[in-house]
Amino acid sequence: MTIKQVSEKYGISADTLRYYEKTGLIPDVPRTPGGIRDYDETACGWVEFIICMRNAGLPVEVLSKYVELCKQGDSTAKERKQILVNQRQQLIEKIESLNASLDRLNFKINYYDEIILKKERELKNGIEKP
Amino acid sequence: MTIKQVSEKYGISADTLRYYEKTGLIPDVPRTPGGIRDYDETACGWVEFIICMRNAGLPVEVLSKYVELCKQGDSTAKERKQILVNQRQQLIEKIESLNASLDRLNFKINYYDEIILKKERELKNGIEKP
DNA sequence: ATACAACTTAGAGCTGACTTCAAGTCAAGA
DNA sequence: TCTTGACTTGAAGTCAGCTCTAAGTTGTAT
């Protein structure tokens, strides 16, 4: 798979894919003899995982550290798990705080619904009895 | 209330408060005759609201537009509501996507739990029957 | 063979959201 | 009154995370 195909498959720019690879987020992308990227299933799996984690807001730096540990093999399993557990905690807190903001937004919108409705009723009454 | 007190009350830097005011996110901050900010309750209310919305990820630009409409009075109520409704939709989608990433993170962590447990069992067996 | 799109790299540039700086003003305590 | 620290401004700097550019190479269709 070329970089363009991968970029279309996952909805991410080819530039970003190259950037991710350069910063160590996507290991072992195969190349053709001419030096052109030729993603296999493993590489695609990494791309998908990294996109998902970036979407969750894990910093590029943290992911790059995680991938480095992966490459070092089994002995780093505990450390890798710890990274994910920490990031999960932060993610949970973020989701909670977003839900709180969502509540507030809902409340505000409700308020607008009320005042807009009220204004429309007033307008209608004005028309009915001039 | 001085800018410092407000900054401590809401856990945001004085620099950020000035920046928000300059970009139109916080209207009508009163000043002392000497030109020093002296936040009243209304201004604090705005600060709190803006921090909450920024936390939800609403862009500074959108909030500045919203505040501008607020200043223009009642006639902009519908437009303001529409801004909030749009932003709410985006927020809902973001929360959903974060929850999906959280699921994936949980799955991954579970997997680590298993392999780490397995490794520890193997290690223990190795000690028990050498 | 030749055109032409898609690929390669290093490195510069952009965006959003602050954050810091420089140079000066204000205000409360000794 | 003088010092000290908090405040003021506009402008420049920083940071993460891309995004674009330039100059050159690869690969495919005619």
C-alpha cells in the first residue's frame, strides 16, 4: 500500500503519516527497492492505533516513547502498561470534564429556547390583538 | 477583585485573563480610576463561563463572535443559540470519539494485564521446580 | 522514450493558544 | 517621599502538531 492509499484509508494526510514515522510513532514501514513506502498490515495496524491514541489526545512524545519500548521487546511490558494506565486516567478525567461542560452548554441552550419562545409568543399576541 | 485574585479563584493565569479580554472573550471588565482591572460579579461570571467553554474546546474565535453578539443585544439571540447548538454537536461527537479511544485503551491494558500475569506465573513455576 | 503524477528528503512555515518581555504606571507600607 | 511589588501596554516569543516548499527520484501510461 502506498502512502496515499493509507492516507485515504485512515483519513489522515500523507504529510502527517511521514511526520508520525519520522518522530517514531510508526515503526518498520517497509519500502520498495526504490525507497518508496509500501505499508503492510503491521504498519497499517500501527497507523490505526496511533491515530486512535492521538485522537484520544495522547501526546506525540508519549506515543513515541511507548513505541520505542515496544521495539525493545517483552521486558518493557510493565513500563508500557504503566504509560497506558496513566494516559487512561487522564483521558477519563478529560471526558468527565467535557461532560460537565456539555451539561452547562445544554443548560444555556435551554435558556435560549425559553427566551426565544417567549419572544415569539409576545410577537404573536401583538399580531392577534393589535 | 484584582486580576490576581480572579486568576487564583479560577486557576488561570493573569496573562491568559488579559489575553481573553483583549480578544473579546470577556466584555466590560471595570477599571479603577488608575486603569487597573477591578472585576465585578458580572465579569467573574463571564470568566467562569469562558473557562468552561474553552475547557470544552470551543475555539477562542467562536467565543469571541458569541460575546460580540451578546453585546449587540436581544436581536441576536437566535444566532447565538445556533452557535452553541453547533458547538454542542461537535462536543458530543468529540466525547463519543474519546469514549471509543478509551475502550481501546482499556482493551490494550487488559491485554497487558494478561501477558504480565502469564509471565509472572511462568517465572514462579520456574522457581518452584528448578 | 518521454511525459507526468506520485513519491522522496530536509527544513522552513503555519496555526491556535497562550506566555514572556520591555518599558513604563499605580498604589500601599516604612 | 521612597521603595516595592503588582499592575499596564503592545509586541515578540514559545509550544505542539502539523503543513508546505523545494529540489530531486521513482514508476507507470502512452
